[in-house]
Amino acid sequence: MEPGLRTYILKRVGFAVLMLVGVSIILFTIMRLAPGGPEAVLIGGEFSQEAAAQIRQRLGLDRPLALQYLGWAGGALRGDLGRSFKTGDPVAALILDRLGPTIQLTFGALALALVVAVPLGVVAAVRRGTIWDTLGSAVALFGVSFPSFWLGIMLILLFSEVFHVLPPSGLSEYGREAELAARVRHAILPTLTLGLIQMASFMRFTRSSLLEVLRQDYVRTARAKGLSGGRVVWRHALRNALIPVVTVVGLSLPTLVGGAVLTETVFAWPGIGRLAVGAVFERDYPVIMGVNLMVAAVVISANLLTDLAYCVIDPRISYR
Amino acid sequence: MIHAMLLVLLVALIGLTPSASLAAGKDFVIGLSGDATSLNPVIATDGQSYIAEWPLFDSLVELDQGLNVKPLLAESWEVSRDGLTYTFKLKRNVKWHDGKPFTARDVAFTFYSVLDPKVTTPHRAYFDALVGFPELTAKENPKKPEELAVRPIEVVDDHTVRFRLRYPSGSFLAVLVNPRAGIVPEHILKGTDLNTAEFNRRPIGTGPFKLVEWRRGERLVMEANDQYHAGRPALDRLIMRIIPDSVVLLQELRSGGVDFIENPPLTEVARLKQTPNLKVLVTDNTSYTYFGWRQDLAPFTDVRVRRALYHAIDVPTIVREVLQGYAVVSTGQFPPSSWAFDSSVKPYAYDPARAKALLAEAGFKPGADGVLAKDGKRFSFSIRHDQADQSVKDTAVIIQEYLKRVGVEAHLEPLDWPTFVKKLFASDFEGIVVGWTNHHDPDPFAYTIWHSSQWKGRNFAHYKNPRVDEALEAARRTGNTAERKKHYAEFSKLLMEDAPYVFLYFRQQVYVTRAGYEGFIPIPTFGGIYQSLKAVRWTGK
Amino acid sequence: MTAPVRSERPSIFDRFTRNRRGLVGGLVVAIMLTAGALAPALAPQSYSSQSLLNRLQPPSAAHWLGTDGFGRDVLSRVIWGSRVSLEIALFATALSLVVGTAVGSVAGYFGGGVDTAIMRAADVFLSVPALFLILIVVALFGASLANTALVIALVTWAPVGRIVRSECLSLRNRDFVHAAAALGAGHARILGRHLLVNALPIVIVQASLLLGQTILIESGLSYLGLGAQPPLPSWGNMVVEGRQFLASAWWIATFPGLAIFVTVLGFNLFGDGLRDASDPTLRGHSP
């Protein structure tokens, strides 16, 4: 490995770690600056000042902020994300537990969205100006103008209340977790809710991106004598057009890993998004920090890996 | 790509068969809007935990529909003539869920834990009457039970336990019921820190159901306890599903995903009553909502102003129109179903003209913008409330409007619960709309809310009236219910004269369940219906 | 894009007015903005005056869109709701654009180390789930207009910055920039007069799309109880309040829901139209 490359990699990794630390510090500070704390939630309606003080002490919240942060950070470095203030469960276990349903939902929706959106976007771009384009673009436009929770609610209304064909919420029924059919039925509406809106957004993006590329190629090939094989142009154009789409998917990585909060709340889906939201409302600092750290770590590593991959793949890219 | 789409379609078609329900009838699915925090009756404090604890733990005694105490783990008891000694004979052959025998030592352990200052429990104050309470619960150098000359709780033998009181409290038996007084096992918890014990996630009780699974934020699953001392419950399993969206919860009920929900949107109740396979159960509650303020803050210090505010709000209309009649107008600390309730105490009637007159008497004149002012200060204040409680939010909005009509300006300040509670107990507020969960016995809350010694506690509104103090103390020190009733009647009268709150309403508990389930006993106290889960059975209709 | 020679190519404005979608979008936007601005005058009644005996009334002559759970006039609340929803949207978008443009242009213009540093900082914001960060701030610090707008801006400035940056990156080596520098123009001047002016169309397109997005975010926050607080009506909290009555009084949630949809659609159409119009190589008219 060339020395320059090694330095570059080290530098990038260093940056990545720095960013992780930065994210955690920012979050930590924001949360501690807020009024109120977890005592009220833990004590509930029969609040008393003494009980509150007792809890603060037990949770270590009466120590100086810097110490609290270092304590948490030290633990995190060892892989110990602490315990939930509310339940006492280890945070890492809580997150791992919810990871499965989250991935199932978000990746399912992503797959659905891409599988439908990309071809539609291509068709709309290639047949620009025709009825296909107009129709497709109109549907996509409608799709991105909808609040996501509203879509979920409407779907439940339609498929659970009016036509009793699908269950309104939940991951599966007790005792039937192993049954694929049951799990699929429960997953249909939430996946649709999340997927349809993403689909609309991706479709628009694919279309405009492909149009951009086609235009350039079109101009170039038009200048060249005669047209080269349409298919060659087409395939080349599509590949270039998809690069920005990949970027957009990458931008939605935090949501993919961090869960889709609104959809999960509507459908009572036991994912990371709901875990995080609940933790915010209950001032469950270890859980909030843990979830954010995990998401940030995933996103930053993904970016890092992509950058490094480019480096390795294309030796012409300069790195300093 | 086409293949992928076809696959999705195929899978979808497989799934599109009408929803089937669970092992019909033998399981009972309860829909909850939030998750429990911990399943340990000594430390848990939130409503969801109470509901989950009820089937898992027994208490010494339980309630009947008239709120009278009946035996449960205690077969019988004797009260000494001076009302200072209670001796309970415990049921024999009661086993914990892990098979070990239940004895009097578990009872002693449970309540000593409640008294232990190192344990963060909200129930400590309920046991104020026990001998040695001040010494055992002192903040500095609390004593241990062994160090006392006379111990409050004595294990006489394996099946006999004795409590000693320092004054003849009439409420003692009443506080020994669920959900606040479930008995926990000594053989598991002795020597552990109850605040953080693993037990709180994997409880062992003597109740009719045992915990099988707890998937946080998703569901709790319990199965029938075959060894239950009062006979195995008719249901096989209880499944509590957590569904945060209240409308989706209702849809789950309608589509068969859950069998039981509490507090549906009130406008839906009429329709639910008419749904053939559902039935609605309604019962009174001890909890009430009120509009209050700092008693020691001007202009609330003037009794005319307080009474004016009371006259300004049309509570009966709110009850009828907004709560659809599923509430009872409140006239004070006690609900009509309580023995301490005095029907001769009447609230101030809705009379905006009188309200304006009283305010004018108190020196207020309308300003240029229509808002009353006195000595250059506008009558304008903030109303703080919980931003997550929809019915409280609605009530606050309505109150703001009524106040506006008499020239009083109120700003609504919804706060999230942790912030709100903090400010409440720090007395950092002007006006508030909030509720009290209350207890079916008058003493625990009446004293802690209204006695002038409790300014650092529940009396964060800083109410002070020496005659009220006297009445409360007198009521506390006697075991004679007739006597207590007299003192509480005096208390209620004095309270209404002072008008420290606008007492709003006692919301009723409304439950909706699938029609084929029978055996519910809706008891008019918080969550009382969950006590009868052991008696619920499926009739298959 | 260099300044077009007038006599040969149609200007952006001309192209835009020939773009039907953009026009429709612009019309919708204009209507909603006007409704919001003139709300006090337009709304037939106050948005907060209740009439508990008149709850849940269907649309009628007295109340064109019916009354809600407190007997308040739905039409007035929808009109006022446009003001509240748009206020938040405008604040947040303006803030987002200002920050995004400033940061992006500096990064793109100076390039090199400055660029890297700034982009890394932006990455920090992009690695936290957006709604999550919004939630933390709004739940913990209160759901006020300022907080909501601020935090929405915080999570949306990065894409704007990115776009402006790439625009500036590609423009900074053009002849006219070198010429200006040779003539003695300082960095600020070049940035302001030359680069930003050219990036303006793109920024405006982003603005339009962002406005729509913000309205959707606010409605999502309302679903979680963190949007505009009662009695102030925002379309989001009206939809949420009205949901429980969907079966018995559908108008309470439907009209504000429709308002959200139509307005966001309008902003998207407008943005699309602008983007098509500012595209220098398009020929003919777009559908």
C-alpha cells in the first residue's frame, strides 16, 4: 500500500472518530441543557422532592456534566452503552432487540421503493412529454405532497376498518411469530406507508437525474455523425444517472437505521424509532445517546467505506 | 425487476385473507397505550405498571364493588379495641410462582421495604400510621426495625402477622390493597437493591397469573397460575399489547386484534354501545381534574376572585357536551361514591354575571383591551398543563375561553410531563389544570394535598387554613368511620367556602370489551376492573 | 449560466409563464400566502371562540366547513392555520437557505481545506436522523415557533449547502470570475455579485421544495403532540385533533388535511416549474 494512501486512510478514520465524538458531545449537551429530567417520569404521579433527589443521585445526575459525559464515553468505548434509566435494561440489548423489526421495515420499504421507482423514473424520462411521463410524474408529485402518518392512517382505515383484510398494527400475533404469512400480513401496511412516499421521491429524482444525463449524451452524440446505438447510449446514461440516486439513498441512511418514527408510532411497530422517541419523552439519556451513537456510527462508517472504496478502485483520484 | 414485483404481489395475495383471532376465547388481549415501567409493586408508580402488576401480585386484602375490604391473602383479621393493633391470619398453602411457600415473613419484608428510606417508593406516606414511622423513615440516620423498642410489623408465626399503629387510623385496612400494596417475595429480594433488581423485569408473585414474556414497548404476556390459591383463573393467557395511537387502538378492537381497551374517545362510545359484538362497561372513579392556582399569589389571595373564577366556568356543560356525560361534576376532594362524600356541599353555579360582579367588587375594572385590570396590573396569567394528556389539553382550552368571557386573560403553556411535574412540585406556576389520581380512602390524599404542613409535598399550591388542618388531623386520628365522616364533611364545607380550586369533574372509567367475555367487576377506584381478571371467562357468544 | 442575449433566447420569466405546471403551482402558493397574510381579515370568525353547544356541526350556511370538537368554526381555523403553518415554514426555510447558501458558497468558492472542514461539519448534521434531532429539541425545549423553525432549519440546511457548494465549485474557475479578480474585486464581491447571482435560481427552486417539506414536518410533529400548541390552529394539529371524529364528523380533519396536501403540491409544482424554466438547454415547452 502506498504511504500516501495509508496516511489518507488514517486521516479519514481519524476524522470519522472525531465526528462521532462531536455528535455525541453535541447531543449530550443539548439534552442536559433542557429543563426537567428523568426523575419525574420514574416517579410518576406520586412525586416528591426527596424521591426526585434520591433518583438523581442514584442515576449519577448530580455529578458535574463533564464527568457524566466522560463516564458515558468511557463505557461506550468498551462497548457498554449503559443502562436505560427507565427500565434498567442494558441499552445495547434494547437496541439490538429493536434492530430486527427496524431493518425489516425500512429495508423492505426501500426495496419496494427502488424496485418500482427506478423503472418508472426511467420510463418517464425516456418517454418525456408523453402520457406516461405526465401520469407518472403526477402520481409521484402527489406522493411527495402527503404527510406520511396521514397515509398510514388512511391505509389502516381502508384495509383494516373498511375491508377487514389486514391487521391494523403490530409485528405479529402472539404465538404466531414463526408464521411467515402472519408476519407478512402485519408488515404490508407499514411497508407500504414508508415505501410509497420514498417511491415517489426516488422516482422524481431518477427522472430528473436521467433527463440531465440524457441531455448531455444526446447533445454529444448528436454532434457526432449519426447516432450511436441507442442501447449503448441508454445503458451508459442510466448508469450515470443512478449515481445521484445512490447518493440520495445514502442520505436516507440515518432514517433507515434510526427507524421511521412516524410510521412506527402509527403501526405500533417495535422498532428503534419508537424506542428513541419514547426515550426522548422520558429523558432516558443513555438510550438516546446509545441510539444516536449507533446511527451516527453506521452512517459515518458507510461514508468512510464508500470513500475508501473509491480510493482503492480508482487510483487516479488524488488524496491528500 | 418484473419478477420482484410479481413476488411482492403473490406474497400480498397469500396474506389477504380476513384476520383470524387467537386461540378463540381462552386468551384475552388487552390494549394499552403505554408500557409498564417496572413490575415491582413496592417501587412502581405509573398507571401502566399498576395495571400489569394487578394480575401478578396479591395483596393482603382486596375490594368489593362497594369499596369494602375483603380477605385475599389474609383470611381474617382482628383489630384491637384501641384500634392500634391489627393481627392478620394468612391463608395457608399459598405458593409463589416459583413454587416456594408464602409466609408472614414475606409480608413483613414487603412493608419494611416500603419504609426503607433507601428504596425509592411513592407509597411510603400511606403507612404513616405505623409505629416508629418517623424514626424508620428519617432522612438523617434512619433506624433499622431491629433497633426499635416496639416494632411496627411482627411475624408472630408463619401464618400470622401483626401491625402496630401509633394512632388509630381508620384508613389502614384500605391502604393494604392493590395496586400499591402487593406482596413481594423475601426469598428472592432479600439483600438486593429493590430499585434496580432484576426482579423488576422478571417478577414472581402469588397472583392469578405468571409473567411469561415482556417485550419492552411491544407486549406483556402472562399465563394462568395453576397453583393459584383461589383456584385457577378461567382464562389461559393475558396478552397486553402496547399501541400508542389511540385511534389505531380502537381499530384493533374493532378488527379483533385486541379484546379490551380502556378510555376510548368519548364521542365513539355511543357507536360502540351499538356494535353487536362489543360491550361497554362504565364505572365511577376517584380521580378528578381541576383548575387550580397558587393560593399565595395575588390576585388569587382574594376569596372573591377565586369564587368569581368558579362562577365563570360552566362545568355541567363541559361534562355534558365534551365528556358526553361520562363524568360527574366534582364538588371537592371526594367522589360521590365515597362514604366521605357530603351531598350538602354545592359547587358555585355557572354565573358569568356574578363572576363579573365579584371581580368588580374586588377592584377590577375592564381595560381598553377588554381585559380586567387593577392598580395598573392586568388580570393575566399562565395556565400550565401536561402537553401529552388530550383531555386535560381540551379542558384547558375551554377554561381559557370561559375566562376570556369575563375579562380574565389566561395563556396556555403546555409542558412536557417531566418539566411540568418539576415545576408543579417546585410551586413554579400561576394557574394549572391537572388531576389527582386519588385513593378510595379519603385520608391519604386529603391530608397530603390540603394540610398546611405539606407545602413541600402535594400541597404545592400553598393552601393554608387552620380549621381545615384541624378537621384533617381529627379525621386521621380516629378509627371510627362515623367520626371520620363528620370531620370530612366539615373539611369539604370549609374547602368549598375557600374555593381554592375550580373543582371540575370526576371522569368515569369507560372500558370496551368483546361481548363474549363475562365476569368483569368494575370497581370505582383506579383500575379496579383489573382486579377481576381472575374471574373473567369466555362464554363463546 | 451566463446572462442570456435577450433577442435570441427567451428569459426565465418567459419560459416559466409558458410552463403550465409551474403556473398552477404558483397560483396555489399565491392563494395560500395571501390567505395567511390576510387571515385576520379573511376569517369570518375568531379561531378560538367556542360554542360548546354547537360542537361537531356539519358544513352549513353559518359554518361553511362545519364546527369542530369545541364548536369553533373550521373555515376560520383553516384560514388561520395557513398563517401558522406558513409562518413556521417561511422562518425555517429562510434560515435554512441563509445558512446553507452562506456555508455552501464559502466552501465551494475557497475549496481545499476550508471546503473539507465545512463539509465534514455538515456531515455531522447529516448523520443524525433528522426527525430525531427535531424531536429532541422541540420535546425538551418546548414547541414554540422559534424552536421548531430553528431546529427544522438545522436539519435542512445541509442539502442546500451542498447544492450551492457544487454550483460555486464549478463556477469559480470561469473566465468572468478571473476577470473580476483581475479587476481587483475582493472575495466577498465575487461571491456576492457573481457566483450567488448565478446560483440564485437553484436556491429558489430549493426554497420552494423546502417550504413544502417543512409543512409536512410540522404536521408530523403535531402527530407526536409537538407541533403548534392549542388553541393556535395549525393544519397539522387540526388534522390530529380531528382524527378521533373521522367517523362522525369527517370535516374536522379532512379540510385541513386537504389544505396541507394542496399547499405542498403547489410548492412542489412551483419548484418544478422554476427548475424547468431555469434549465438553459431546454427546448420547446415542457408539459
